[in-house]
Amino acid sequence: SKMPQRMKSASNKNKAEIKEEASTSSVLAGNSGDDDPNVAEVVLSNKGGPKLIHHGYMYTLHKKQPYNIRWRCVRRTMYCRGSIITTTSCTKPRVRMEHNHKPDFAAAQVARKRYLALGKPSVLTNVEGNTVKSMNVSQRMLHKENDIPEEQKDRRPKTRATARKKNTLLQRKYDRRGIKNQGHSTARTNTTASTAGRLVLVACKDTVKLTTRRLLQEQQRDRNCHAQVTTSSKEDIVESIRLEDVAMKQEPEDEEDCYLETVEMPALSPSSSTNRHAGVAHRVRSHARSLRAMTNPSAVWAHFDLCANDPLRAQCRICGAVVVRGGANPRQCGTTNLHRHLRVHHGGRLIGSRYHVLQSPSQTNSTSKTIRIAAQSLVRSHIRNIAPAPISQQQQQQQQRQPKTLVLKTIPLKVKQVAPTTIKMPPRQTSQGVPHNIVHQQPTEVCLRWNSYHSNMQNSFPSLLDSEQFVDVTLACEGRSLKCHKMILSACSDYLADLLRENPCQHPIILMKDLKFWEVEALVKFMYRGEVNVAHDKLPQLLNAAEALQVKGLAGPNPSSQNPKPPLLIPQSKPVVSQPVPRTASETKEKPSTSGVSIPSSPKRAQKRQHSESIEPKPFTKIRLQRPVTPTSPTTTVKMEPLDIPLSPTEMFPENNEDSSTPSNFDKLMSLHEEDDPGGNETTDGEREIHFCEMPEPPDINEDQMEFVPTDFLEQEQDIVEETETTSNKDCKEESREDYSFVEFEIGEGDRIEKEQYSKEKKPV
DNA sequence: GATGGTCATAGGACGCCCAT
DNA sequence: ATGGGCGTCCTATGACCATC
């Protein structure tokens, strides 16, 4: 109301500018305000909400307008009125109200580092109409709607409404008693008297002071700036409390109020008003807690079940342990111990409004002792204090002697793995004196490491495969299909990576002609899980398939092979002699072309060259991948052609994976394809023929130059300190070269590796 | 020393009220 | 209708003490 006229005009001017800016702005997430003064830095707050950093001040999101966003200073509890307005894309920040404090660059840096430690996730999303949706809001909505039990869903609106009604009722009563809003300082009094949840009664010698906790804090911080309500007599306060009690008891249908009726309150006595006030304060506090717990349950309840016979205890859904919630009073719905249990026993971390448990139950049970994540207090202390703890010279020397990264797992895990690779276990090294999961890299920086990151990823990938979430590529084989993720396939197979990279289709369909479906399925499982179970007699066949697809971990470099050349890419017109799938039999009848020459080049290079020249992105492209007849001389036929059929993957496989893999769908697909290309060797107008040129042979790799990389999935769960390996390299190669044997590693105590070889077949070294 | 119990506090999201 | 100001509600977390 005291806004100067110039500010008003500026506001109108800003509005026009902001509107203009909003119309042209794009998504901004996590911009750095250091680069552009017109762009404020947006990071993620502790609770997952957006936080703005501008010139050393931090702001939290206040209101989202259609064309701008209002932020206010995080120190508003210190009566800072600092506020700022940005566009919907968080550009052009304009300070509206000045701060009453200096900028806190250290706190801003902490928030920035924490945000970066989270992997710089997207903070704001610009959706239609330039409406900015906060991730936290959506998360909270999801949490509230999905995680809350049905009974609580039904109760919540009622409780909220009841609480509001209660506050309104008290407001009216206190208004009748003459407490009115009289400005900035007295406005607080009004609210203080109207709300019961935050009342703190301070009994003095002659008067009773009604104030809030915040105001008590204020008194401690600044004696000159606080607001107190000093009533004329104790009777007024006692009467107020009585009215409050009556108001609370007027609604017996409310669960919390029924709760309160059972509270044993200290006996009312005119001579013991202090005790009474203390009792009421406790009662009010208890009521507030009950209300909070009922209306918005903590995220920990996604991992706990309240014991039916004992509300004081909750059973962990992960390990089954019964955890005492804390407090002898069931009305105090404490979750501190539940948080601590998740944090200590399961590495739980609260991200956003959801608890992420990093260790699966099986892992927890398989180890003799659970992994203890470094104490959060330790981490937090480092987060809050920008300056790291001073490092002694001894520690610095120790760090210099340990140039490699420490993967901190103090307890050896039992890892079951099937892989033809060899694990090199250097002697265990620990960083004494250095916090476990904090590695000091520079004197002014700390490295935050999520110790269970890899295990979390390992647990997440199979679920993504099973649920077919975010799939973007389909592998078709033998009339069945398997939906996968490009990212995973690319990460596990260089061949597929190049194939997919050169075909920027949104959802390509790769037809694997000569592969068996079980091979593809097993390889995909291996890529996602890091392990796969396969019958012993089928192992060579699977390894051949892996070799054709260059699946990492299964198809390692094999210098002993007679034909070390990778699979080849040849034109479709080339003679294709393979084990044709019945549905593609017509394609195999195609006339052999004499022009096709076996090209001893890498399929990646050939494909890259050809595609970069001739292939344009098409919405859908089907890729036929044909494995060579003999594993020793792999020749892979790849034909790429635009699919004119307006089929989307969902249309093609409209149902779930099982249904979509029915032969009928596949037949439909193949018939449509064969109509388009009946012979397979004729180039139609809409078909793009790919020509592959000959590439020089890759240089022979010396055996000494080859390095066998340990399986990624193995090194994640072990107490491995990576180190430049100079010793035992030969042994490792020997083991890994032992014909891709079916090896199971079991990491036991003392990092002992037990290798059991199931395969007796050996290839010549 | 580990775990449980209790309490207090900081921080964040949101709603309400009032002035323009 | 919009913007500014303020309070409420809620959760995470730490401190301290007790118990095993």
C-alpha cells in the first residue's frame, strides 16, 4: 500500500516487458546467474522446490503468475521483505523490495553446490501457456494423492476443513474480544491469538505474555525488535484458553479432537495457572502434531506399516524390523526413528517428497552386516560449511598417494555375477582421517558421492525394462518383440550404439533376423541386470550372439580368434545365407548380388560413413539385423529403409509385450514390409539403398595393449579401489580368455574371489 | 557404543487478507 | 484482478538424555 508512484509505473512497465519476455522465452532450468545478469540462477531446495539465487540473495517461490513469478527472500522470518519478480523463465529478475540484510554468498554457494551434487536436475518446466510448474508441487501432489492411504485420503479434506473452521471460529471469538489487526506489529498479535497451534505461553510474575516461538526467537536475536502481547490480566488468557478448549471440543467427530479428550491434563486450579498454561501449551502442541501427522503423513510411511496392535511401533517393509516410533504417548506421531532407521539401515535419502531407499532387501539380508552410510551429520556439516575441514599434511600426503577414487564400501558384499571378465582386486586401501564419502579434491571443494548410486541404477534398470517405461527402441525377433531403451543398449553395445546414433528415429524397430528370441532376450537381460542365467549347452550360442552384437562384458576382444574382424555391414542385395526366420523367408530368396563384396570394415565406421551421407531421419525406420552364419566369420546384413507404413510402435504393438509379440502382429508387420519390398533386392523409389564401402582392417592389437575391463556391475558392489593395474594382468587375461567361461564370482570376506568354472569348453588362446 | 525417546528449531510450501 | 504481506502448517534434522 505504501508503494511509491514510481514503483507503480515501474511495475506496469515491468509487466509489459515480462509479458513480452514470456512470449519469447523458453525453458530455463538451472541457469547460472553468473553468466547473465538478466538470468537468475535457479536451483533445487532441500525439499525439492525451486530456489532462486540472485546477487547473493536467495528466494523461494511465492506466487506464480501467468506472466511472471514472484519470489521472496528466504529470510522473511527475519522480517526481510526482500522480494523479486522474474519472468516465467526466470529471466530479467527485478528487485521489488530491498532486503534488511546483506547478501549471503556462502549460503548461496551451499545451495548451488547441493544442487550440482544432485546432478543438476531440471527445476522449472515451462509448459503450455508459459505456466511454470514447480517440480516440488507436482511431487507433493503425487505424494499426497498416491502415497496417502485411502482412509487418510478421505480424512484429509475433512481435517483440513475442520482445522480451518476451527481457526475461523477462534478468530471470530478473539475479534469479538477486541484484538484487531493494527498494522505490521499487531497483525501478528491477531494471528497469534487466533491460532492455537503455535502459541507459547510464558508465565511471568505479574502478567502472562502471549507470543509465538518465532517471536521468542526474535527476542533472543534482537531485543529491540519483537512483538509481544501483554494482556491486562491472567483471566483474559485463561478465558481465551477456555474458549479454545470449547472450540476444540465442539467437533467430536474430528479424530484429533477425540484424541484430545483423552489427554490427561493437569488439574485446573486458580492457584496453579502456570501449570495450567504449561499443560495447555503441551496439549496445543500435541494437538498440532496430531493434526500434522494425520493431514500430511511423512514420506517414511511408504516404507513402514503401523503395527495394528501397538501404535507405538512400526514395521519396516524392507527388513521387517519393528521400530519404536518414539515416545510413550501414541498421540505423538513421531517419525524421527523411522527416518533414522531408513537412513541408517537402508541408506534412505529424502529426495523431494519421497524416500529413496538405496538398498534392496535382498542386499540387506545377504550381507552379514549392513552397509553404514556415512553419518548425515557429517555430510551436512560439510555442506553447511563451505570451507572444508583443514587437511593435515599427513592427510594430504595420503591423498597424493591415493590418486584413485575410493569407492567406499566397508563391508564386503556377496555378489553373484556371471561374466567372462576378471576382477582385479588390489589391496584394500582406506582413507583414514578423511570422511568416508567425502573426498577432498581441492582445498575449497568437497566431493559429494552417493555411495549407492550404482546399486540404485542397477536396481532401477530391470524395473524399467519390466515396466517398459520410457522405452524407445523395439527389438523384434522370431515374431516377438522386446522393448528396450536406446541408452542402455548403447551403453552396453558399441555396435548398437552406432546403429542407433546414426538412425535418429524416435522409436526404431530393429529386426534381428538370425538371432533367436531367447538370445536377444538373454542379452537384453544381461545388459539391464548385469547377469543372466543360461543353460550350459546354450552358452556358446549366446556368446556368439553377443559377439555379433558386440555386447560388452560378453564379447571382449579375442586376439586368439581366427577371425578377429567384427561383424560386417553389407548391402541387402548381397547374398545372404543365414538361418532365415520363417516369416522372412521370402527375403532370403532374394537374388544374390555379385556386386556385394565382403567388406572387412567395422560396421560402425561403414554405417557412420554411409548414413552421414545418405540417410535422413525418418519418423520410423526398420532395421534388419542379420547375424552371420558362422560365428567365426560374422557378416551382418543391415538394410535401412524408410517405413512408409504410418505405424507407430504403439500401433504396431498396441498391447503389452506379450500380446504385442504375438505372431499375428509380427505377421502384419512383415507382410506390410514385404508388400513394400517383396524381393528385398529391388530398390523402390521410396527406398534408400545404403552402400557400404570397404574399410581398412583395424590394426592388429597387440596382446599387451589389450585391457580387460572388469564388469561394471561387479565393481559397483565391491570394496574395490581402482588402481593402475600393472600386476596380475596376465593372469586376468588368461582367465578372461578362457573361452568366455561361465564364471560365477563370489566376493566374500577379505575380498576373496572364488571363481567356479562351469564351462569345460575352451577356445584356443 | 548403538539405539531409542523427547524436544526444539530451521526451512519450505501454501493460503489468506488487504490495498491498489 | 493483481500484488504485497503475513501467518500457518508441515517436515527434516539436531541435540540431549536414557536404556540396552
